[in-house]
Amino acid sequence: MIIIDKIKKIYIKLFFLSPKLLSTLIFIPFLYIFGWVLATPILLLGVEKESLSLIGTLFTFLIFVFSLPKWFYLRWGLNNAWKLLGINNSESNEKLFLYFLRGFLLSIILLSLILVPIIAMQSGYWIGKISLDIILNSIFLIVGIGFAEELIFRGWLLEEFKNQFGLKKAIIIQASIFSIVHIGFDLPLWQMISILIGLFLLGILLSLIRLKDNNSLWGCIGLHGGIVGLWFITNNGLLFISKDSPTWLVGPGTINTNPLGGFYGISLMIIFCFLFLPSFKKKIKNFK
């Protein structure tokens, strides 16, 4: 209890560090440590150590979610954090669900543009065998990971940097951080660079989609979750992708490649960004 009390005191002080950028950069790492501290006693209940990481991450995210209203109120004097973050707003639930479906449809289109050449070049072929576990994991990725990562990056982080540096810089900074935290440092340098570029462009695209959807986060969740979940189910039963497939097409990686990290995926990201960019220039200027 003494340790938890000390952590709580540090937690409150964390909101007021100077410069504000320092608080932003260490907020999530601090919550991750806090989540692990809360999860450790669960080992006494016989939970395996392999499961502790997942439980600790879950605790971290729950603390993060409950912290957001206080974070924006104490640091920026802003109320209604969930409207600010694009989770709910004045639009109907049907409209928000439509944003999600539109983002999910965009993920289907994007992955189809990658899968069609893979099959056409005989770098992969249809299997169509999936288990219930694979389906459930895919749904979790679509809904859970899509929601969690978009709330962090296109929600909290974008708003936080927007308050500090303005919208244009915020879009670039959050996309940079998003790409860095998702790469595997065990890959060759050129593969890491290509993945960084692809994910950076994805972060830009997701930000533009949020602006297009009147600041709603649900279209971003649909696109991000769809890409992750559908590519997972594709690699684990729907399609066999040959190990000899060209990296420029299927992307770098070993077991599960990253299709957005290949030259073809990067090209698609650039095209999609340019398709969305012209319609939002006025909105971007209004958010300075």
C-alpha cells in the first residue's frame, strides 16, 4: 500500500511537469510501470507469468482511460474529454457507426489492392481454412487493438501535441512516434526504414480521416483495426503467402509480414494520403 500511495503522488505530479512535453513523453511509460505493480500480486493467485504481461498491459490501458478526463482538465482546462478525443460528439450513434464501417471498408479496399497482385503473381494462393480461435483473435484485433491504439495516438497524443505545437506539427509528431513504437529492431536496417515510412504514412492518413469525420475517432478505429485484424486472419488461414514473395510487395517481416512496409504498400499509402489531403486543407488551417 505504501508503494501504491507513492505511485499515486508521482502520478498527480506527472500532470504538471515542465516543460509539458516531458509529461507527455513519460506518461505512458509511467502508467505501464503502475499497471505492472498492480498486476504483480495476481501471481499469488496462480496466474502464469506468461499471462502477467497481458494483465499488466490491460491494467495500464484501464488506468490510461480513467486518467484522460483529469489529464485534459488539469493540464489544459478542457472539459468533456470524450468529445474532445472523438469518442462521442453531437452526432448520432448511427453516424458514428457509419464512420467505423467506412473506415473498415477502406481497410478492405487497401488490403485487396495488396492481395490481388500477390495472387496474380502466384506469390500466394487461397486456403480458406480458419479456426474459431483465429476468428476471435481477429475480432479482438479489429475492435480492441484498433480502439486502444487510436485512442492513444490519434486521440490523446494528437490532442496533446496539438495543444503544444499546433495541429500540423501534432499530426507529424504523433505519426513519427506511432511508427517508431511499432517497428522490430531485429530487422535489417533498410527493412526498418521501409516499415517506419509505411507506418508514418498510415499515421498521417488516419489523422486526415479523423479530420474528415468531423473529429470522430471511429473511422480511424475501423481502418486501423481492419488492417491489423484482416491481415492477421489472411496470414493465419485464408491465404498462403510464399516465403519467396518479393518484399516490395508483401512487406518486410518473418512470420507475419507488414504489407505497408513494402515499396508497393508505401506507394498505396502516398496515394491514399493525397486523395484525402485536398478536402481537408481548410480544416487543417482552422485547427492551428
